[in-house]
Amino acid sequence: MTRQVKLQIDVACQQMTVLDDQGNILKQYPVSTSRYGTGSEHGSFKTPLGQHCIKEKIGDGEPVNQVFVGRQAIGVLGELDAENLPEDIITSRILRLEGQDKGVNQGGTVDSYQRYIYIHGTDEENKIGTPASHGCIRMRNKDVIELFDLVEPGCPVIIE
């Protein structure tokens, strides 16, 4: 049985904390949020603030450094032609977020789910701990795989 956890992402510290249902810290991970700052506007490439939840888990059982395009596994990093890959490469696992705050990160032009805001692995692990993403929350590949196994759809995620 998976224990209930919640995730807190501190943009200022570039850190994720995994808490149990009693508020005890289970894990902490360095992350990378948007290089463009925080915000919810469609097309802004900013990291949205507020209450979210994990809506979908994508990539279960895939190898480390599996590359995803359009949420589909296309091959392992290093075996693919780098020239044909997107600028912001998504690797290993995807936790797709859904906003819970109407008008802030849910609905209209601020909808996190429609903006494809994820927690995911990256090929730029050297930038973890500094704002470098295009709006998502990037993690080291080994960390996002570990996190993927700790959470279930519906898991609360607060970005502050």
C-alpha cells in the first residue's frame, strides 16, 4: 500500500519536499523551475504557483534517460539524433500536473494541465538547483524515478 504524501515546491530555494500525511519530511530533492520566473499565462514559459495535483503518471518501467515527445517514449538519450530533439528535453518520467485554483492555475489561459506543466527528468542535470526550465519542474533522472514510485494520481502538489 502506498502511503499518502504531498509535495511542496519552493521556487526561491529550488527545492521539493515530500511530506507524509502527518507533515513529516520524507525526502527533499533539488529541482529546477522556470528561467522566466513564476506565472500562469499560456505561452509565458513560467512556472505556475498554487495548489496542483498529479493528474497523470507517464513512463512507468521506462529506462533512465528515456526521451518523451508529446508524452510518447521515442528512445534513449544518446541513441537519438540530438538535432531532431526539442530544446527542452523531457526524460525518464513525467508527472503531469493539474491546477486546483480556478483563475490562478485552472481554466482559461492559465490552465496548468493545458499548458503541459510537468515534473520530469532532464538532460541538463547540471542546471538542477537553478531556474532553467521552460515552466516545468525539472529533476535529476534518478530522483524523478524515485519520486514517481512514491506518488499516485491525486497527490497534492503546492508550488510556492
